[in-house]
Amino acid sequence: MRQYRPLVTGTSQFSHSTLAVGPHSARVIAGARESLQDRLKGPVGPPIVTAVAKAPAASADVQPSVKMRAEDLTISYNGREAVKGVEIEVRAREVLALIGPSGCGKSTFLRSLNRMNDTIDGAVTKGKVELEGQDIYAPEIDPVMVRRRVGMVFQRSNPFPKSIAENVAYGLRIAGLKSRADIEGRVEKALRQAALWDEVKDRLDDSGLGLSGGQQQRLCIARALAVEPDVLLMDEPASALDPIATAKLEDLISDLKGTLTIVIVTHNMQQAARVSQRTGFFNLGRLVEVGDTSTLFTRPRVRETEDYITGRFG
């Protein structure tokens, strides 16, 4: 059984209950409105239909385990609201995709899940974000401990000017791990999880800056995975990658989703359909709609969502 780490430095971990996540079962995508299907074959092209048809099935659990929850979350920069009253659950061991036009607040919301907005001057967060029932914005919570449990991969790869091995080991050393054998084992494990080990195992002492763009992004993912987070946040992780590197990244996300909770922001609706079980649509700082990916793309409840996914705006 996994040992959960405390968010408060120097104190015992907060109480929680561990809920089992049952097996995923495939759902048949049926009953989509013909008019919407016709539009999907228009502005956004036929590939979105194929991607939705292949979307991962959402959890069939009656009461899925909730890893994180946002309640009445509002975030402003120097008085201007970027996120407005968002309420959403992030379920355990699922991939949640966030889509929406540029500047809609999805990346700001993503950063709120591990308090990265704290580092931005003028940012003010109101409301609540819970990690397994504990408000991560409570006064006694250490933001560093939050970020150890909720890792992040950014839009552009940012490897350190260190060796491949040291890039992955960096967070482990900061966390206080000293055993060389333990560090080497964790480095190899993380590189394997990131599907990078076979490509770099014979050159671990080479600079991480010498890797290709796609390899650098997977190196950054390995660095995040090395500290064994509970949640991994990904902000447009494939935006700077070529199609082959993007496909490898999507395969990696699919491999990780059974053991890790992932929240990914993407402008690519086909990518959201391919990798996620659930999708949320943001617009003008609001969470307009969230639901099973297949349902949101074929039978959205809100006309605003339909207008976006059919290319009427955004």
C-alpha cells in the first residue's frame, strides 16, 4: 500500500481514507446528435471523430475516488480575475484534459493545483483546493511539500545544465535522499517510466541539453516522476514537439494513467480525445462544462462547448 506524505513540514500526515478504484470498462459512444457529428466533420476535420471513437473509457465506478477538488476557486492578477468560481473534481488514476481558447484561464487553474501561482507577483487565490481532503492553501501547509506530491511539466522542456542522471536525481537530493544506490535505482525507474531509459542508459553522464526536444521533455517528465508524486500536471507538454515525439508523449501518458493522476492542458482537441478519460472546457475564466471525454465531444450539454469544439470560435 502506498504511503502518503504529509503536506505540513514536521508533522504527521493528515488523516485520509483510501478508496479503491475499480476496473475500467469500455463505453460505447452512441446517440450523438447527427447535426453535431456533421459539424465535427467540418471545421475541425474528420480526425476528431476518429480520436473521440478511440478515447479511453472513463471509470465505471459508482463513486470514483477523488484525488483533488477545487471549490469556488477564483484567481486574480493585480485585481483582474483570470479564473472565476471554478468547481471541479480530479479523480484518482485518471487523465483529465483541460481545453479552451488562449487566455481562458486553464493554465492559471492548472498552476493553482500545486500553488505555482504563489510565485507570481500580484496573484491572489480565493476558494479552496483540496488534495485528498486537505486544503493545500491552508496557512499551515508548506507549498514545497505540495509540489513534491503534485509535480509539473511545463510547455517547453527545461532540463538543467547537468548530466542526464543528475537532472533526474536533482529532486531526490533536494528531498534529502543520500544513498547512491537508492538514487541510482530511482533514476533508472523514472527514466523507464518516462520511456527514455533505453535511449540514454549508455550516456547517463552526457548533458541533458544534448538530447532532442522530445527526449528533453521526457527527461523533464522523468525528473518529476523520480520524487514519486501523486499527481502530475502537464501544461501544453507537446506544443513544441514534432508529430513523432508527440506520439511518444501520448503513449507515455497512456502508460502512466493507471498508476498516476494526470491533469493536462492542451489546445489540441484531438490530443485531449486520445489521452483523457474526462475533459473540462474553459472559456473566459469559467469552467463551462466537464464530463466524460467521449460525451463532451459528441453530446455536450452546453451550446458554448459545442460552438468551441466545432470551430465556431477559439
